[in-house]
Amino acid sequence: MSAIDRTDLARDVFKAFAAGDRERIESLLAPSLSFHAPPDPDLDRAGYFERCWPGSGSESTFDFARIIEAGDEVVVTYNATRKDGSRFRNTEVLTFEGDRVAEIEVYFGWNLA
């Protein structure tokens, strides 16, 4: 078993994003971060902060449906509730280098009733 609990680190990534905690997210992301999602298929760290970070602090809650660690990856499926009460589900694959996230793949499209 690894001394690093990557599932806890993955939870911290989402907590930092939800809170808009830039200092914490900076410490969790590797300098070489690569981010992939359908509208942004290949962003570097600077691109992540330019395109994705402005949405931080806007999510009210993340309810984790599954968190699975497999090697250097943690797969996270969550239900999120926005401040306006609307809900959605995403799955993200976080790839770690040591105790920092080096790659994020986002799969989305589920709106929840």
C-alpha cells in the first residue's frame, strides 16, 4: 500500500475547486499538468487556470459516487449540486505523479433530476 493516499488527494482537488481555494489547488497540481475535456481537449496548467479555474467556487457540493484507485490513477464519479439546485454527474480520471495530479480527463454530460 502506498504511503500517499491518492483518494484523499483526489477529494482535496474537488474540495479546493468547490471552495475556489487557488493556493490549495496549486499545491495539488503538477507543473506539467495536462487537462482533457471535450471542449478543451489538451490544456496545459496555464490553460487549465485560464479556462477552468474561473468556474471554481461555483459548485455547492460534490457527492462522490465512486472513487477507485488503480495504479497511478484515481477514477472519480461525482454528483454535483450547483448553488441554484440543478444537479449533474461527471466522471474524471486523475493521473498522479507522486502526490500531485499530472493529468485530468473529464467525461461529462449527465444532468440529474
